[in-house]
Amino acid sequence: MTSIKKKIDKLRKHILQYEYFYHVLNQSIVSDAEYDYLLNQLYNLELQHQELITSDSPTQKIGINLLNKFKKIKHFFPMLSLENTFDFNGYLNFEKRIKKFSIIQEQSFCCELKFDGIAISIIYEEGILMRAGTRGDGYIGENITPNVKMIKSIPLKLKGSCIPKRLEVRGEVFMMKSDFLRLNEKSTINTNKIFSNPRNAAAGSLRHIDPKITAQRKLIFSCYSCYILDETQKELNTHYLQLMQCIKWGLPVNEELIVCSSSQEVLNFYKKFEKIRSKLDFDIDGIVIKVNSISLQNQLGSNTKSPRWAIAFKFFSAERITKLNNVKFEVGRTGVITPVAYFDPVNISGVIIKKASLHNKNEIEKLNLHVNDSVIICRSGDVIPKLLSVIKATQSIHAKKIVFPKYCPICKTKLLENPEEKIVRCHAGLTCDAQKKKFLHHFFSKKSLNVNGLGPKIINQLITKNYVKNPIDFFYLKSSDLMKLKNINYKKSIRIINSINKCKKTTFKSFIYALGIPNVGETVSNKIACHFVKLDELIHADFFQLNNIEGIGRVISKNIVNYFSISSNYNMIIKLVQQVGIFWNESEVIVQHKSTYFLGKKVVLTGVFNSFSRQKLIFILTNLGAKILNNISRNTDFLIYGKKIGSKFYKAQELNIKIINEEKLKLLI
């Protein structure tokens, strides 16, 4: 675990340095592909070790850091990132989710090119360009209005009729490859400085402190969406129609735009531009597929980082042939066995790759891998290392076949396969050293019992010295035990002991999450805590009780039942509560009654509340049966508002949605 934390810290340090050079100094010191690869590597590591996630991690940001040289602006609607997929199955899963949600099964999708540029937002008031901003962190951007006014393809005044009182236009600013080459030729002669790629040149030009410099650079703008902030254009009920209207108003929209009614049409559009992208005079790294119906877009809404109604289908990168040296089988926190292929290092898009996850047993069998095989490696979507296939013509008949182990590589316990989840797992639990270390790190991590100072290094030492074997042992540690470890003095040992004692008071949600039940993350833990309230009810819940909870399906229900059916798990929990004294305030958990004012209602929150934190209010309303949404739509039942209201309040008024203030909310609760 120590090496994992070191790797995460190193990745963060490098990524933040690259972001500083790129966004502040307008210099690219690594390729886009390498930056994306490192960021994705960090994301995957944090996903596997969520206790190591910090609030300042690059993975926790939607956009970029804001420069002090620009004034800040707040977006009317968040400028979110897009969910990515790197293969057709990923798109099919997206389409399946949409059709499962929609009553109308025959949905159309609007396909566009995914430009490799900089996203901006432009506000038009009465048809006049009033404000423009960068994406920023997704909620607050930089005011670059003077610079945007210098881009020739962006109209300062809209033309035509039926122009709404307020229109927000979003699109991508980029630079043609030919213009980029001429700019670098000119820069070499004048300053001996060159830009590394068109995207960097566009970013530096768009965010230059002097708008005259922006005017000299040949930047291009292409509109990809708009928000009509009044009811003047009700007939523009599809994404495609809105973009066609934008063209009539004088806004540039790329002509490569198509409405697809089948997955095959989407695939054909993707393949067409995958073949010719190198011949285009601008950079694209994939296509974007959006639900065409605006009404359905509003119903689907967004999560914290991306809209649920759109996905980026990214292109594959170059392929390389190398030699497979070995496949190692790694044991995760919940016992899942993951095969990892190790091969001779290859350079793809400027990044040296020497290993790739093979995901599961099925992948091993499908590829029919042997040691010393010649294998084809690519970077899926220019990011994730992937072993595509084996060159069978060079395969030796004497080569040693890679076989998935029958016993755990760490503790030698017999492995069991779960066909439904397509995984193989070691069920030894805390008797398996690999699982023990990872589980104990998780149990005392910030989002679990939150013990300060008890990091992976200390836990590993305690396990090695045989001071602890399970979570219970930690509560009987003495300061003298900790002082026998490296770099721990008396003061530090007392702080850790005090923090361990303090963590006995927790919440039901945190305790459930700390148990590390497979597939039970923060969200599921919260739902379970709200539903059962008491620990005894949860322990004795059957499959059907669990499966009836919204958002908890068959797999998670089985995992929970199986977890509590294991006597060692049950005994550990009973000792933690009855012997150690871990507790939580049950009165803080509100029982979800059969009939409440908010049961089944779709609720949106806006503003700052005096009596509740946002998180606490969401917790209360969820327990009363409400469904909390991020965005206002015609299907919203209530808007609850506090101080410092935003655009949601005014949109709710326009749509005649019931509005509730904090005082009335208290009475209703």
C-alpha cells in the first residue's frame, strides 16, 4: 500500500505541474496523450484506494484552475465534462441506459465531431454579445469577453428573427492545423518560441491578457449547444433543431452533424471520421453522441461531473507489437483477483507502456495467452493501455500457457468464481495478508471511521509486527506499541490513540461503508442506513428486502447477504459494537415513512440554508422519500431555496414549479 500512495502522490505532483505550465504559462511540457494517460492512471488508482483521495486531487476537478488575471463569472448552468467510452459496447451500454429510462423506446441521437479545443460559454442579451467565459471549474469560469469578441467567427450581434431575450451559447474554440503551422513559423522568426500543438496555441491565444493578440491569432469557434433562457422557442424541442436555429442567428455550427435512429448509424458516423481524421485541417479525438430530445435531456439530468444524456465515443490510437513476459494475478481489498499482463515496454503516443490489466478470467481465456507471445498493444482512446490480441502466426507450440490460478497467489485459499459478476475472488478475508492490509486501510480511512494519523505505513508495520490482525485489535493498542514503530514519538502515538478512541462515535452510514462489503460504496451505504436504521435489521435482512431498495440490485443484495452470513464477519461486527463500543446516534437517522409530504417527489435545492448543511438536508429529504435532482425541468415537483439563490429559482418561476422557503420546509419536515 505504501508504494500505491507514493505512486498517487507522484502522479498528482506531475499532473499539477503540467496543469500549471499549460494553463498559467501556456506551455505544454507533455503531450495531451501523456497527460490524459497519467490522469486516468491516477483516477483508477484512487478508485481502487478511495481512502487516499484528497479534495485537491486533479481527479476531483471538472475543469481547470482559474487565473487571477481574469475576473470570475458564475455559469447559469454547470459546464460539465463528458463521460467517455473507447469502444462500441460502451456506447451500446449508454444507449441501453437511455432506452431503459425513456417510455418511448425509439429515441434519436445527435452525433457531432469532438473538437480538440477549449470549451467556452457566451451570453447574448436581446441578441447582443454581453459576456463570455471559460469552463473553469465547471461552475465558475474566467471572464474572457474582450478576447472572445476578437474571434471573427463569433457574431457580436445575432441576426434574424425570434431572438430570445437571453441566450447562452456553448462551443469549442480551436485553431486550424494550417494556421497553427503558420503561427509557429512566424513565432520562430520573431521570438524563437513555438507552440507544441494547435490546442495549446488556441488556449494561449484565447486567454491572453491582451485581446489584440487574440485578434491576430486565427481562432475558430464552433457552437455545440445552446440554452434558451425564456419560453420564446418552445418549438425547438430537439438538440438538432436548436443547432439549426443557431445557424439562422448567425452562429457557426460544424456541418458534420447527423441525427441517428440506430446504433449502426452511430457506428457508421464514427468509422467515417476515424478513417479521415488525419486528413482534416483540425484536430478531433472522437465523436459526441447526445440524446436529441430536449425534454428527455432534462429528465435524465446530470451527475456531479457529466450529463447523463451525452457521451464521447473516442478514437483508438496507434497499435504496437511487443513480447508478453508474464501475467501476474493481483488480490484486491475484497478478494477480487485481477490479472495484469507485463510485456516489453512500448512507446505509444509518447508514453512508455509495460503492463496492462486483463480485467478477468474470461479475458485470459478469450486471448489464449502464452508466455513469450507476440501481442498487439494499443492505448484505448489514447489513454488506457489495452492488450488487443495475440499474433498466432508467431506463437510457439512449446510456449507456456497462462492459466488462471485455482488458489489465491497470496494465502493459497481456493478461489471461487462468480459467473454473474464475471469475477474470481479469494474469500479468505482477513486471513489473506493482501486483503487484510487493504481492508484495514479502508476501515480507518477518512470516509469510513476517519482515524487521523493512522496511514498505510503505520498499519503495514503493525501487521508485520503482529500487533493487529483485525479492526478490533486497534482499539487495544497502547502508545508504547506505536512508539516501537518507525518515526513515531510519544506525542504522535498519543494523538493516534486519541483519534482511535474518538472514532468510536460514528454514523451508521460510515460504519456500513467501513465494512468494505463488495460493491457497497458511499451511496449504497447511505441508502442502506436510511432504510434499516438499526444494525440488527440490516444483519438479518434477506435478499428480497435488500433488492426492494431503490438503486440496490441483485448483485449488491447477494453480496450483503453473503457478507453477514459469514460467522467471522458477524462476530467481528458484534464485538466492535458490544465490546469495543462503536456507536452512532440512531435518533439522527430519520425513518422513511410510508406516506410523507416528499414521498416520490422530485426536488431541486438552491441557495444557502441557515439551519441545515446541504449534505444534511439531502440526507433528510432522501429519508422522507424525495428524489434530489441537480437541474430544474418541467417534471420537478418542488424547488427548495435558501439565501443567495441562483438561476434555478427564476427558471422554477418560469415553469410554475412550487417553491418552498426554509421556514416552510421546517414545518413540512
